[in-house]
Amino acid sequence: MGDAPVTALSHSIRIPITVLPVNDPPVVGRLHAALCTDLFDDGTYDLASTKETERLFAVNPSVDFLDVNEDTVITLLPDRVWIADVDAEEAAIRSANVAKCADACGTVAAVGGCCLESRCPELCEKIKRSFIKALPSEVLVEFRVSSGLVSFYPPPTRSFILGLTMLTNMSLTDIKARGEVKPCDYQEGCMRNQSRIWVRARLTALQQALRWGYLTYVGRSHFNGHDKLEIWVSDDGYSDVTYLQPLSATGVVPITVVAVNNAPSVTFPGGQGCTCREATGICSCDTVPPLAYTKDLKCYNDWIKFGFSDPWPAGSALECSVPSQSSVPNQKETYESYPMLKQNIFFTDVDMNETLNGNITVEFLIGRPNAGDFQMKRLAWTVSYYQWEDADQMTHLRLKGRILDINQQMTELLFNAKDYSGPAPFTISAADNNNYGICKPGSGEVYKCDRAFCENTFSGAALGNLFICGKPVVSPTSLHKFLPGSSMACSDVRLQDQGTGSIVVRGAASTSGPFSCFGCGYYNPATRQVSGTEEDNPSEPGLGRATVDVVIGGATACKFANCTECNAAPKAAAGPHGDGCGWGPSFCGG
């Protein structure tokens, strides 16, 4: 500008700007897909043009809870647990420059290193007080559960990530109260099946492990009910200017371990037996022979005495000439080499062993007609009894009651042998009456549930609750501040679009699972009902079976090498163990 000739003039000034660090806390949340729109240079945007982006949301316990079958491992991926810290990059830069604090020593550490206080007074002071040999950019993380086990271990398809250090306590003081900890001597042991896990790592390594599926949970053996995964993360003060103000964050993921009905099991007299010679120490093991009862050895209730001359329960209406020979199992010298023939019939069910009122139904069937029946002297008022002969003259005994009471009744069980000789196997079945399952596993579906609908609740109607792609969320109270991650939570997807939203079953490898066998619905323990799903997967009663080999009036040796030969023979030749009718005791190979 100006009159000719024009000489260009210029001037410049340099203004130094120092951006002071502010120690931001770490955050715990979950990553979820959300929609965003681009903001153009002129400040406009197009709501019709949207993209899917990944955003960090807070954990909403009413939506982000987990449900998993009992005794089943569930993997928690970033869609359920994510840890972030905006200061991590800054701390990493400071860590890269920390070598100047070590000088010739080369390593800045509390153990085996050095720190030049003339160069780095704050850091050296921090190192002195550090019991974990941590350096800037490394965070401390705790995963804790109450009724299960948590692991932070690579799945079969993944490798170990360098930079993850598992810690163990050196005192009773909790790590969150600055208790002393140290690296585990056996790192892999501290990574698996613990109620509490402590990890020290750079954030990038920790996040890679979360993406790879390191974090898993399983309820303790046969447990069902409510648990929670508690997460604590601390920056250990290394992103503070003076290293003196550690900041931390916590998160809680509710977990429901769903009861899956387990079948009862039956312990009975029989199985493998061994005879050992004390002189040589050599044992020979054979299949246990059957229980042997004497033909027509009476053991029965005299109903006339029972009602009149010697009434129950004070009297003894049971006419049993040799009770020890009629009990189940009975007592014989020939059983000495087979201790398993001496064990009583006993029922167990992991769903009911610790339950006072869990009931089962037990049924005995004597596998030959007119072979005998069962008797008891003392009965329990909490058990119902029913003994009958079917159309084939086979004897059945059914008991229904508490598992504790029925096991007590098994110690009272007697066998009344009739005028019969030959095999008479006792077939035992135990039904748990569906105590205490909610649903059955094995539908073939691996449920990975998404019950959440996530949007920008701070953007308002003008932006259609969308995020701005690649931009943080502006604080609703200040144009100069941004909201940190995990500032908003997702909502129940069923509330989307005036209640038309539906729960999504995902199959992607990046989605946590498997969830429980009732699908992706909501289970109400009080009503035992599932809502929000069309799955129909009711629990089924569990059934346990066993067969006690029994011979009445029989010999002790097999006439045939196997069941096929025994059954092919005429009845006269097949006795006393086989009868040509489709049965041979297990000790004969049948």
C-alpha cells in the first residue's frame, strides 16, 4: 500500500505460550457404538449424513449388567469394561525423557536403579516412596469379585503382552490405601482364577489386553446368585506436575450367575475292588461282585404286632431273623476285599446339598418278578413312601422328601428276599423335581447381548442427539470445557423410539459373552420370569441313575465270560447269575 515505488514492510512477534499440565483422572466405562455427524469448516453439519463411531460411556447398572450360567466363563471385552486416561500420552512422553534422571546408572527405579535428585527432585522423591518400581505412564488397576473368580490372562488365540506386571500385597493394608505391593514371583499364577487381581501396566498395553479378551469371570463352583465386578484404576500420581496427587476412578459391573439345574448323583455299593498282599505290596483289581442275599431270608413288618401287641414306634414290629444279612448293603465276610460293597446308598445334588427344603424323588425297582421287597423299621414323617407291584410283578419303592431325610432312610433300608434264586438287580433313579434350575444350557446359541441404546444426551435436539465425529463433547455449562469420557450412560434399548427398540443378540467377536441360557432378556429372581426375549428355554428336572448288582441264593463265580453268551444260553444253564432274559451282572462283563 502507499505511493509508488512501494517497498514491502513486515513485522513479527513471537509470544511464548506455556500450557500447564492439569492432572486429569482416569475413567472406567464401556465402549459402545454411537452415531456422529461431521462438522464442516463453515460450522454447518448434515444430520442426514451420519457415521458410526466408538464412544466411552459410563456403566449403567440397570442396563449393563451381565448374566451368565453357573460354572461358565464369560469374557468381558471393551463393550463391557474399558479403562482410559487422557494424561496417558503426556505421561508416556515424560517417561521417555526420564533417563536423564538416572545419569550413568541408566535405570530409574526404587530397586536396582538410581535417581539424581539434582536433576529430578520431585521424581526422585516419588521413586523413594514407590514400592512397585512404577514409572510414569503406568497405571495401577484392581479387578475384584466376591463370589467368583476373575482372570486377566490371554485366551488360547492370543499371546502374552509385554509390559503387564501382576502384583501381590506385602501387608494387610489395601493397595488403595497405599499398601505395599510387589511383583508376583509367579506371574501366571497371579493372572488366573483370583478373587482380586492387581495389574500395573502402561495404558496402551492394558487396553490391548482388554481388546484381546484377557478379562474373564466365572462364579465359584456351583454358585448361583448375585455378584459384582469392582474395578479400580489409579494414575499413581505420575501425571501430576509434582507426582504428589494420585487420582483414581472406580466402576462396578453387576453380575447375575444363573442357576442351571444339575442332576443328582447316586453313591451305591459296587464298583471296582482290589485285593492287596501285605507281604509283597502287590494289588490285583477286579470288578466288584454283586451283593449276595440268601434265598427266602425273611425280613418284614408283622402288621399284627405293628398295630397291637408291639406297636410302632416304641416296639419292634419288624420280623428280621438276621438283620445284618438283610440290610442294604448286607454284611458278609466275602466282601472284605471289596470295601465299596460296604458303602450305603447315598444321594447328593450340588443344587440342594446346602438347602434345607430341597426335595427329591427316589425310586427303586427290583429287576426280577417276585424276587422280594423293601422294608424299614423307622420312618421319617417328612418323607412319603409308596411300594407296589406292577403288572409284571416287579416291586417298586418310591420315596419323596428332603435329600437329608432320604439319605438317613437309606441307613434303615432292608431287603426281604423271597422264594427266588437268581439275579435281582436294584435299579435306582433319583429325580430332583427341578430343584433348583432356571433354564437349561445346550440350546446351541452363544448369547452376546446388547441391551443398551447410546446417544449424546448433551447435544440436544438441534444435533439430534448425535456426536460430532472426531470431537469431544462440549460441557453443557461452559464453552471452554469438554466432558471427559464416561460422562454419560446408555439407556435401556426398549425405550428407544417410543418403546419399539428391541434387544440385540450379537455374534461379533468383539462382543462380550456368552450370556446365560435364557437369552438376552431380563430375569426377575423374585418371580422367576424372563422378559424382553422370545426365548423359551425352561429348566428340566435332573435325573440320576444307578444299578446295584444283586444275586439271591447264587454262587460266586461266572459260568460265562460275557453277557452275550450268558443270555444266549437256556435258563437252566445260565443260572445262577444269568437267566437268558437279557441281564448279566457287571462282574461277568455284562
